[in-house]
Amino acid sequence: MAKHGKELSDDTKKAIISLIESGHRASSVAKSLGIAKSTISRLLKRWRMRGNTENVPRSGRRKTVTKRAENTLSRIVKTSRRSTLKDITKEFNTRTPAKVSRRTVQRKLHELGYTRRSVRKKIGIRVVNQKKRVVYCRSKLHWTVNNQWKKVIFTDEMMMVIKPDGTLKVWRKFGGSQMKFGDLNVWDMLHSDRPPILKLWSGDV
């Protein structure tokens, strides 16, 4: 028997049609040529319907990851930006029928616009606070150091990471960002008549 899925040559197709037209039965033709009877039947059906034995052009390989699966992958990444590619692949294969490799998931993530990037160190200021700062600064344009500013104490507080053990990375699209918070608190105070004060501590206060 011919191997399943093996294409028949044009000469073999012509021989089959010639034998059938000569009065031979499909079963005897299949046995004499060593071809499955089902293959002979499909060829005869094609020949009778279209008048030829040419194969219909194929649309190409079926996609492993469907559009619905792409949406599932996108949701996984959005909710687990710090997960590794291995963990994302495992989660994806759990939620979808298709079982794919890490390479396939990585390629699909790139197609969706996601890449593995280091967390951007950025101080985020809400729009409402940006507007408040502008209003405050404009209201103090006429202030001078001797008359007003020397009476003001400036303080600030922030959190940072000092020499982290590794670079924190997240999955995000180009132009996206995510704030990074550390474990060291910094507080400072400035005054025109006093030396600056700087305090450091770790953890919550």
C-alpha cells in the first residue's frame, strides 16, 4: 500500500482512470497498483465532478495559535508582567487546547508587540497633581529669598533600590512603562538658616 498522505504522480492518476474506463473495478485497481481503495475512490470522485484529477490548491498550514488563543495570551501577559517565558507558556497551555513550545509563545508575544524589558525607573505624577504644582509655582513667582523663601522648610521623601541582586524585567509593549519600588526610604530637609538633614531607613515606618 502507498503511504498515507503521499501524493499520486500524474502517470499513476492517468493509469487509474484508464483502467477504470476499461471496465476494471476500483478494488482490483487498488490491489494491482498497491494503492488504498479509499484513495482510488477520492480520485474517481474528483475526476467525475471536475473532469480532471488535479489537486485543489491548499490554503497553507493551519495556525497553531488561533485569534481566541492570542487574546488569552494577551490577558495572561497583562496580569503577569513579571512572569518568565516558561511560566507564561505553562499557563497558556493550561488555558488553551493547543500545546505549544516556549519558542512559539515568544514569537506570538513579539507579534502582539510584547518584549521582555527592564523596569523603567520613573517617578509617576498624576495629572491632577501636575496641575496643582503649576498653580502653586505661578502663585509664588513674586516671592524672594530674603522676604519669603528663607522662612520655608523644604522636605521630600522617596523610596529606592540600592544595588539590587538582579535586574527586574517585565513584559510590556513599546512605549509602555511600569514603576519600580524598592526597599530603602530617603527623607531630607533643606532650610536657608540650617544645615541639610538626610535620614535613611528600610521597611515601613
